[in-house]
Amino acid sequence: MKKVVISFLMLLLSVPSFAQRNLETVENNLFTAEKSDAKVIKRKVAIGRFSNETQYAKGVFYDKENDPMGKQALDILSSKLAASGKFMLLERNDLAQLLEECQKGDATASTIGADYMIIGSVTEFGRKNIGKQGAFTSAVTQVVEAAVAIRLVEVSTGLIIYSDEAKGSAEQTAKQTMGIGSKASYDATLSDKAISEAIGQLVENIINKCTDKPWRTYFLNYDADAILIAGGSSQGVAAGDQFFIKTKGKKVKNPQTGVTIELPGKQIGTVKVLATAGDTPETEYSFVEVQSEIEINSNNMSIFIIEEK
């Protein structure tokens, strides 16, 4: 009888825990669905430079232009930004080779400007082994630590809008008992993991800073045949989207900082996306219908901008 009572009490105690886990699962699923349905307007981002500023592996024959650590960090950052799905990444590191290759063929070389540029470096990097020796046991741990610093620059103004440093580490332990157990040789992948962890801590902040400023585009064509705006599916634009039409704000020089700033424009209407078209991010466009308080035509369309709500 006593065992039955104990089993019953354990069942009662487990019910709230089970219900709580179910509630957390439902909330997580709802959050994931909401996040996946969230609209993303992609920004144009270029990684200008990513270098190795540490003294690691810098011997007599060190070549700064072909530093594997700097290129590795650049590739990791590019991969993580691309995986977020919130950016149009523009190539800058190997742009000269791309343009040269383009000239060899029939294609016309053309590039587009970035909204933001990321500049960064690996500022700290090192390896060490930590050992523990007991009466019957021993353990050796390989530890790699790395620090990465980046700054996010707004191309139109040259202002650094975000700057930060993050550290990452990776380790591997081999244990033995009375001479029996695992042995671990030099593990080069720990370097990759440490740098990747450091960069991963900065990616979310980069995303937040780049999306602080409203996405903006312009009219491409305005006549009886079609009304077109720049931007299409690769930037997250889709049929049914609505954006504000605003007049371009006046540009003035701030005497306090010496920076030229754009004053807010006046909202005069909205556009609704009917369809998108185009083959590449550079040539994509969208068909729209316009509701405006003032007349817009092919002669004055250049004085207006379109911004996300």
C-alpha cells in the first residue's frame, strides 16, 4: 500500500512538470513560426577587410596578403551572415579577380554599392595545454582562445555605427587511468571553432544595427505602361507589400559634428507591390500601384523615396 501511495504522489508531481514542458514546447513552436514568417528586407553589406593582427604564425616568410587566419575569419563571418538570410553580401576581397575574369568573357563588368561595410581583425589568438596528474589518473586539455574585433560602417556617411570585440574558446581533453585511456594529438580544428565562436557572438548585433535604419528604394519608371520601383525578391520584397512614399529630405551640414545629415521628408502616399521581376539583385524590380496626395510622373519621380513602414 505504501508503494502505491508513493507512486501516486510521484505521478501528481510529474503532471505540472509535464504540462510546463508542453507549454514551453508550444511557446517555442509559436515563436519559431512567428520568426520564420517575419518579413526581412535585405541590406547590401560588404566585408571590406578582415586581417590577422596577432603575432601567431608570423615568421620570416609571413605574407600578410595571404594570411590564412584572416581569410578564414572572413569566410566564417560571410557564412554566418549569409545563413541569417537578412543580407545581400557583396564580394570585395576577390573583386579584382572577378572583374578580370568578367573581362575575359562576353559579360559586362558591373558592381553595386553597399549600404554597410564591415571591417575587422583577429586581435588575440593562442594555444595552451593544461595538464592534471593524479595518483592513478592524468588528463591533458588542449585550449585555444581567440578574440575578434569588428566595426560596422555606414557607407553613405562613413560613420562607425557599431564596434565591438568578442572572445571565443575551444578545448579538447584526453584522460587516462593507470596508463589506459585516450590520447589526443594536435587538433587544428580547435582554432576554427574558437574563431567561429567569437564571430558568432557578434553576428546578432550586426543584424540588429543594420536593420535599425528603414529600408529604402526609388522609382525606376513612372508612366502609363508601368510603375516600377527598384528591388525584388532577393531583398525580401513580395507581392502585397506596402511602403511609404516620401519626399527626399533636405541635406544640411551639422556644424556641431561636421557631418552632412538628411532631414526627414514628408509622407505623401503609399505604394503596393503587385509583382516582382528580374534575374539578379542588380536588375530586380517590382510593379506597384500608387496612392498619392500629389501628382507623380516621370519628370519628378526622382525627388521621391520609398521606405518600409
